[in-house]
Amino acid sequence: MKYDGHTHTEYCPHGTVEDTELLIQRAIQLGFTKYSITEHAPLPPAINKIAGGDSEMWTTASMALNDVDNYFKRMENLRKKYASEIVIHIGFELDYFPEFEDWTTDFLNEYGPLTDDGVLSVHFLPGQNGLRGIDYTFEEYRDGITIPSGSFKNAQTLYYERVLQSLQADLGKWKPTRLGHISLCQKFERFFEESTDYSPNTVALIDELLQQVKERNYRLDLNTAGFRKKGYTQSYPQPWILEKSHALGIPLIYGSDSHSIEDIGSDYGKVEHWLNK
């Protein structure tokens, strides 16, 4: 089964999707038989109280809360329309914020029954003057997170601590059970002049994370968006993490992380051997 487990829609403010139907048609043309629509879930309304950095980063980070009902209506119609050609799942890419676990749980309790797939991700960390973005721009990550934390490696550790926290968090029965792009903190690694290798502390954190992923029967997003990033040009996560995941028997789910029609199916061939394992 050829499966794309991480895609976006016209409800994403930082994408260029005109109509999700065109993406589904493209996936069918490329031979995909299963397709998950995982739009960025709305951010907690109170996020502005602790948000730092560029305001545009926050206004474009996710779909609006008042779009959620229309999102499900539209995607459900597409699922029915193409049911004879491709299996479509609908859910969210959900951002984890420890400050808003109660709000997130309430949101999932309300909308989770409408979902049958999802991705749990970390895109923001505490930094200069509040929460800052990991993957928005190089300057945002450097000035907002790595410099205040003392080094790139310290920021690495903070990131994986937060990913582990997201895995352990009790967000109720509708919490996604797949972790998204778990090496996202490396997105701008080629732009830094300091060392961006993984520290021993971070490697130990990753080992603990993978062990708990296995124990909790979670899955990992094998995300090819990283190949499209000039500061990174490899998969999320990197091959050495994939090797460890494979050794533990953790399921890997291909994700194009499509924010445009050109992204559909991108770099599938580069990771197909991992999926076959």
C-alpha cells in the first residue's frame, strides 16, 4: 500500500494549496492508495499571552478555530467522492504546548471523534520573550532559541525534552499516536557556524524517546519535507535515527508534508527502502 500520511490543505495559511481535491487527484495519479489529511490544528486562543517573535509566524501557523467545522465538512465530502479510488483519513497535525494541555484535551474531546488519523508535533519552544519558532526562519530559531539557550546543542536538548514531554502527556483518548518530523530542530543546521552535531545528552534523550515510542505503540513520521530545505536536505528524522527506530520495530509512515501540489509524493523513492523494511 502506497501511503502518504502527512498532508495539508487550503486551510493552512502558510501553504499554497488552492484546492485539496487537486492534491488528492495528484496522489491518485502517482499510485497512492491511502492518504491522510492532517491540517495544522488551531492554536490555543491564549497563546498570544506567551507568544514571542514575528507576529506573522503566529497568524500563519495554523488553521483558524472558526474554520474547523468547514474543514471537516469539505474533507469528508472529498473522502466520499474519491472512496472508490483512494482511502482518505482526516485529522490534525497537533502542536503540543505544556502550558495548554487542558485546552488541547478539550479541543480533542470535541473534534477527535471526527478524526481517524493525526500527527503530534513540536514547532515552538520557550525562548527570548516567550515561545519562539523552530522552523519559521533561520533568524527566528537562532535569535529566539539557540542564542538564549546558550548554544545550538542546548537548543537540541530543549527540543527533544519537549518532544518526549509531548509523548508522555495525557491529552485524552483522541491524542494522535504518531510523532511528526522528530528532527525538526536540525532544519537550519547548515546555516550555523557552530557545531550542530548531536550531543551525548541529546542522543541519550533520543534513545529514551524511541524506547517509549515503542512501548506506547506509537509511530514515527518519515517526513521528506527536509529534502526540500536548503539548510538540511535530508529526511526527518535522519538515517541514524531511522536505523535505531527500525531496530526497535517502530512503524514508519511516509509523509510528504505537502503544502503545495508539487510536494505530493516528493522524494518517496529516497525513503522507500525504509518503508519496505
